[in-house]
Amino acid sequence: MFLNLDEIKTIQLDHTNRCNLSCPQCARIVGNGQLNQNLTTSKDLKINDYKIILEPFSKQRLKLFFCGNYGDVISSPTFDEALDYIVENHPQHQIVIVTNGSLRSEKWWSDLARKLSPLKNSKVYFSIDGLSDTNSIYRVNSKFEKIIENLKAFVSSGGWARWDYLVFSHNAHQVGEARNLAKSIGVKSFNVKKTSRFILTDEERATTEIKTTKTIVEDIKDNKNKENFEQIKKSHTSFEQYTQETRIICKTKNEKTIYIDFNMRLWPCCWLGAPYLFQDDNQIQKKQIQKVFKKFGEDFNRLDVYGWDLLQSNFYQSYLEKSWEDQEASRLYTCGRTCGEKYEFSSGYGENRNLETL
């Protein structure tokens, strides 16, 4: 069994598939900065969706974590009314928003700070990967000055902010300066994260078009992920073989987290929730998820169809966890890659991040 309803502590929400940026290595972007063709129709969660999502949790306090695979919640035209609904009808929940911070007016950000203030421990994480001359190298189309204006407006109105800094070779020299700027603004926390975004397996290299030149954007040289990745390839036939052999320690099961996307699909995690919308039909993760759809039906995880009874379905009750032990038949590459015990894929865990209180 994956999780019972009363065990859930965090719901991660991909509220929208809209975003104003074109970051290389984001699943939204393919080729030379082109939009993934599976995202050409804009989708957003609405109030009626949140009524379904939150109805069972009227007496339970959750973290509602707005951080998506395909969208930035601040870009959604339905976010304001959805947030108002949550604040008015479910004020016991904590809200955490992850955003590039480059949209909306300063007044909107001041109002957001005041709106979140009654919700205990609610926060906004601003993803800012550098300073005025470097942030837009990875955060393509972002405007640093606008982001800082919004950040200042939010903080000056009482908002609790964290600065998340993905460190690449082109911005590593600016970490200290960015930290000092964050502190001067009144940001509460500064999070330096080392990425794995440009570490690709042999199969991924064969089926993935590199979305930017390595001379412009590449992972920082001092990145233990690269070392671990090479060691794993030496000790196994391939990295793909490692994903089938490694012991899986599921992050979201341990953290009591579940993921809901803008199509009202309930997934065990954001990593499993992304591949069905990949543009490349030959990508291993997409092919495996398509097999899951074929086995359980196209609507097998639609909350708007089945409600939270989904957690009692065969997929959540037995199939998923049994697949972690079934190396030959049904283990998902995504599970082995992301939650295998010898490799930390995510920049948000372990030694891949350095979180400081300012």
C-alpha cells in the first residue's frame, strides 16, 4: 500500500501548464527553445477541482506545495480565485509556492504576503539562478530587475521568502554576492542546489535533443553527482541496469506526499507525473507510463473521475510497490533513477543542496 488518506501530509500541486520562461532541460521545452507540443492547450486547476482535492481534509492540516513539472502557478489566471478559496475555506493548511518570481505587479506581491499571513508558516520560494547578468542564461526570458522588485514587495509586506539558487558553471562565482543581496532584502533562507540536469544516460542521449549548448549552460564542476554517476556506470553494466538493481527508497512515500497535476491526475510523485506528457514517444519513461495506462486504463488516476477512492485501486494498493521488487517485469526506470539508494538524482535532497538561514 502506498499511502492511506489520513497519512498524507503534503499535496504537491502542478496547478497549471503555463509558464513565461523557456528554461533548457525543463520538460516544457524541446529542441531549440520550442514548446512541447503536448502543452499547446493551456490547462489550469479551478475552484471545483480544489473542492474535490481538499474535501477529505477538513480536519487535517496539510502542506499545499505549489511546484510543478510544467508550469509556474503565478502565471495561471485561475490561481487568485483558487488561493482565495483555500484561504477562506481551508485556512488550517500551510501554503508553499515555488516560482520564478518574474510575473505580476509589486502590488500583487504585497497583497499575496498579506493574504498568506493568517496561514501559519506559509512561504514563497523564489527560483533565481544568478544575478542580473546570469539569471536569464538558464531562466530564459526572465528579467532579474523585475524579480527583485517583486521579491522586495513581498518581503516588505511581511512575506516569508526563500531564495533557491541552482548553481551552474556560469553562476557559481556569484553565490556569495547573491546571498548578501538576499540577506539585505530580508529573505529568510538561501538554498544553493547542485543540479543533475545535464547528466544524461546513454539511452537518454540517444533519445533526447540537447536543448542548449554545453559551452553556455553546464553543471558546476564540483558536483558529486557526476562522480557518483560515473562510479555507478563502472560497477554496473550501465546506469539503466543500476535502476533495475538498486534498492528503492521512495522519497514521497517516506515524506507522506502525493502529487496532483493540472489534469487532475493523482500520481505518487512529480517524477512519475511528468513522462506521460513528454513529446518524445521513444523516451523510456514515457513508454513505460504508456504501458501503465494500457494496463489500468487511461483514466486510472483521474481524481475528477474516481475521487480519493483512487488510493484503494490496485495501482496504489499493490502494483507500484511490488514493481520495485520486480526487476524483470514492471519496475519503472523513473523509480530506480530517482529513489535508488546509491544516486541522488534530485537537487532538492541530501548533499545536492546547502540550505542556510539568513
